[in-house]
Amino acid sequence: MKIMKIKFTILVMLFACLAVEGFSQTVLMEEKVKDYMLLGKNGPNLKRFDYLNFGIGLIIPVNDTAAKILVPSSYYFTIGYRHKTKINNYLAVGLDVNFNYSQFALRQDSRKIMPDTIMHGKQHLNFYKFGLGGYLRFNFDKRGNSLGKYIDLGALADITVSAINYTKDRSNGYTIKTYNRGMKPYETFNYNLIARLGFNKLVLSASYRMLSVYKKDYYKNGTELPPLSVGLEVALF
């Protein structure tokens, strides 16, 4: 648990540094006015723009049907590539490609029924996924050649490339860890609805998974892993 907390702390510190860097380079006023017609078609507020992004966030338990998880030990991080094509001053369309790691830290108490009722010292369900999606971007301010303020609405399909059921127990003074990578009951494909509120390089993001993680013929009691995650992103350019 200490190692996971250290990893999450490092991610938060890295994100904070990137966010500060993003704000520090936002140009509010220039001594010389640029002629953006001479910049070509590639740029934050030009015809096309491509950039990397990095995000971290928390998985949120939102209803009674969701499995009981520990927060903030349940989290995700993502790194991706984003393309934007400008339609006009107020509308753009885009493409997302990303890699996502998510960890569900399960509560170990009498209410536990997922993925079984066995009690452990600690238990995490970890997923590694690649995602592909699209979005509409609605801009709503004057921004020069920057991303400015915007709202993204879209969807992201993902494929699970690896899933691990991690447990940690102590017995007779020994620590026993298991890594079960044969989690066949999980669906390979899924999709999510995406919403983002952007302030140039800094973005507030939310994702809601639309399908069950478990295959229906394996797990039928209605309990599911929480579908909602919220977090922050930094555009890397």
C-alpha cells in the first residue's frame, strides 16, 4: 500500500509541475502583434493541431450497485495523443488515442461480493487499456493562437490488453502477494462517454463507462465496478 501511495504521490507532483508550466507559458499580451495568417495551418487555434496529453484522476463510487472501493486508492492515469481540426471559430472536431491504467481498490468487509467474498489484507483490480475515440469541441472565448477555453463532448472505445487481480495478505509473519492475470470474466471491449472543460493547457475531465466490466454470463447479481472517473489533464506542447 505504501508503494502505491508513493507512486500516486509522484504522479500528482508530476502533474502539478506540468500544470504550473502550462500556466506559466500562457501569453496574455505581446509587444509585437503576430500575423497568424503567416503561421500556416498547424497550431493551437489554426486549421489543425496535434499534441500529447497526460492525466490523472480518481474513480468515484456513485451508486449502491457499484462495488465498494477505497478512495483515493482507486485512481487512474492516462497518456494520449489528441488531434483537433478547426471547423470555425466556435467549433472543432477531434480524435483521441490513449493508454489508460486504472486501479480499483476493493473494501474488504462483510459487504464484499466482487469479484468474490474472500477477505484479503488488500485487493486491487488493475486494468491496462488502449482507447480510440472522437469528440466535438465548442470554443467560447477570444484566444489568439492558443487552445483557449472550450468544452469537449465525445465518446471513447477501449480494449483491455491486460487485467490483474492483486491481493496481499499476512500469514504467520509472512507477506503473501498474488497477481492473477487470467481474469477471463472481464469484457475485452467497452466504451465511455467523455466530457472535458479546458482552460488552454489545463483540463478538467470526466468519463462514464457505459457497459459492464464483467461478462453477463459470469456475474449476474447486478453489482458492478464504479463507472465514473474524474480528473485533470495537462496538454503537452
